[in-house]
Amino acid sequence: MSESSKLAQGFWDLSLHQPEKLAIRFGMPGQTEDFDFAKFWRRVERVTGHLQVTHGLKLGQRVAWLGLNHELQLVTLVACARLGLIFMPLNFRLAVAELQVVLQDAKPSILIHDEWHANAVVTLASDVPQSCRLESLITTSSAKNLALPAVDDGLDVLLVYTSGTTGLPKGAVHSQAALLANAKASDEAHGFKPTDIVLSTLPLFHVGGLCIQTLPALLAGVSVHLQPRFDASAWLTGVSQGELAQRPTLSLLVPATMRAVLDHAQWPSLDLQSLRGIMAGSSTLPEAYLEKFHERGVPVGQIYGSTETGPVSVILKFQDAIQRMGFAGWPHANLELQLRNSEGHVVNQGETGEVCVRGPNVMRGYWLATSQAAGEGLKDGWFHTGDMGYLDATGCLQIVGRNKDMIISGGENIYPAEIENALATFPGLLECAVVGLPDERWGEVPVLALVRALTAEGRQLSETAVKAHLEAKIARFKLPRRVVFREELPKSALGKVQKPILQQQLMALNS
């Protein structure tokens, strides 16, 4: 048998060459179900039949998915690759009205969902022709006598919408070839071993959760422990309990989940010896977080990228993690990277510029590209990330902030990430963010919004103490002119602060 889809062929080969090896262990600790590579492929065949025969889906149509992480989510992606369909995982944290915007843009032919989102699907019924519960994918289908279309790796297979922090969400389109190229880049970053086990807890509706480790690991024949959602207790249990050889060796965290793990009461005592490394998916990481993992003997590497870049673009391998702490790393072998100034010219080594990348795992473009904004990021194959950074003498990339986040105060450039990182482990502070607000004298000034921790130290936290701490760490012109205490900060699906919204909220306080 031969699959015309190279992505699907990879899983077919694994089902032949290592059929009994664990592919996915799905569920929360103590409530798991195992699927070896042979069973995984049988489920791919059944879902393929369901989509083609039961629902009559054809080449190029979109398959939307709304639900928590599930092993069938990965199975369905592979089935879509076989049929030349486009899989589009939806952000289940969006409001129904926001989901409607996405569905009306992408016009999927079917919406697959779990039980937790059945009520939302009732409201969304008018925006999609068909819907079904995920369980029906394997209970009402047949894998026999299917007429699979000819599929090449240039066909689109994944449509992922951005969080829409700066406007309406835009759908990044990735081909099968791009997913395979991204998997190769991920393998370069991790150096996957046959004995590796990946603990996957971040949402698969985001390319970070799906494509930094989970899908690349499976394509490399590596076992994945997939949890429906992130929970700090479940994550710590997953990496510390059971026979050592059966525990995860790799996992992926973002700053918000790192903080949750570090703040957990069991963090200091649990056994983490199975972990050979954690990858962090974020542009900037508080060094204080990294140090705490390194103290436990767990190096924290980094994957820098975005929804539009696959996302694996720049990688900091585990062996470089301690020496290059705070850096994003170096481009993967098949990626071109340039730093450009506002005029589009490449800057000199050591100078700050916008990070621009080009490579085989960068998106083909935005879905339909119906708006001017949709075409702004990709120019001549180069994706303009909006992140600002510089390269050291070795070509190692350091991210200093977003170009739209940069504050120009009295002619001085201030990058909020520098201020935020200086406060990463300040006692009594749960989280913080810096934005620029208009100022008659200086043009704009940095304003710090922070959330107190629910502790005695948090209750005693004062503006005076925060400013005194910062004065010892950053230049005076960078100091926030105001400190605003908030109950919470507006966030995206992966816990990233939505600064445009925060900026609007703070400006409203001044009006």
C-alpha cells in the first residue's frame, strides 16, 4: 500500500514498522487509554471513511474541530491529509460570537465537537452545514472500498486562526509540505530519540501545542502522553510518577504554565529525573523561571516562532540553554532570517531590527486574504513577525519586544519586555504587563499594570516597593510613570497578555 499524502504515508509506515509501540496515551493521570501505532492507523482509516462516505467531503473542503485536546483530533488531521481536506481546529476559549466570525470566514463543511461544546454548536448550527460528535467518527464509518483522491504535499491541510489581538482573526494556511518541514525542524531542535516520551498539555488548536512537539514527535515514531488540558497538578504527576522508563522525557510550556508549575506546592519535592529538557514556546521568557528549572537539572530550550511560521523558526537547544539563557537561539537549518529596519534594510550585527523569516514551514498565506491586513505580514516569501531583536556575534537571536509594543518616550526606545522580566519573581506579584500611554510632554510613557498574588506579600505590595525594585535594575528613563493594580489582565488562548486591549482599558481610566 502507498499513500499519495506523504504526511499520511509517515503514519502508515509507522503502523507497519513499529505497530505495537505506544503512539498516544490519552487522558488525565489515572484515567488514560493507550493507542499503539497500528491502532492509531486503523482509526485514521475509519475516520477517513466517515468523512468521505458518511459526510461526502471532497478535496479542499474544511473540517472544523471544537473541543479539548483529544487523540481523535490528531487522527482526524491525518485523515484530512489523505482526503486533501483542510483541518481547522477552533479556539474553544473564544466566545460564540467570535467563533461565528471564524466560521463565516472559513466556511467549513462540517464541525466536529466534543460533549463540552455541544451547546455552543447548537448556536453555531446556522454557520456550518453539518456537525457531529467526535465519537461518531469511529462508530459509524467503514474503511473499506474508499476512493482516495490523488494528494500532493503542496495541498493545504491546516488552517489556524490567530488570536486576533490586533483586530479580526486571520487564518494562516499551511500545506502538507509545510507540516513535514516543520516536523523536520522540530526534530533538529529536540534530537528525538526512540526512547523519548512527550508530555503534551497545551491546546492543540494552537500551532504551538500541535506542531512544536506533538505532531513532530509522532511523525518521528515517538510516544506522546496527551492530556485534554493543562493542569499544573496533572503535569507534575505526569512527569514524576510511575516507572522511570515510562515517564516523559520532554514537554512544552509557555510562561503562564511555567509559572503555574513553579508556584505549585509539590514543585520542590517531586522527582523530575526523567526529563531531559523542557521546550518553551514564547518570544521572551523571564530568566528567573528558567533558573528555577535549571536548578532542578532540567534545561529549558526555546522554540521561537508564530502561527504563521509553522511555528518552529529559531531554536535554542538544551545544550545551549544555560549559556544562552534569555536568547531565542539560531534559525533552523532550512530557515533564512534577517533583521530589518523601518525602511526595510538589513541592519548590522548587534543592531535592533524587525525579525523577518523565510523557509519551507512558513505559511502559504492567509485564508482568502480578503483584507489589506491579511497581506501585510508576508512579502516575497518573507514573513515579517513584528518582533524586534538583534543578533550577537555568533548569530544568536535575542528578542527585545514587539515593534507595536515599543514605547518611544522623549525620543528613547523602551521595550516593555525588559521591564516585565525585571519583575518576574518579585514577591507578591502574580503577573504584570507594560504598555505605552499618550503623554503631552514625552509623547508616550510606560505604564505598569500588575496583579497581586493572593498571599500576605501580595496584599502588602505597593507602588513604592515596585518602583524601588525597578530602579536598581533598569535605566531611569525606562521606569513606569504609573503603576496600576488590576484584578486580572486580558489574555489570549495561550495566556499571552493582549496589550492592545489592556492599553484601551487603561486609557479609559484616564478619560
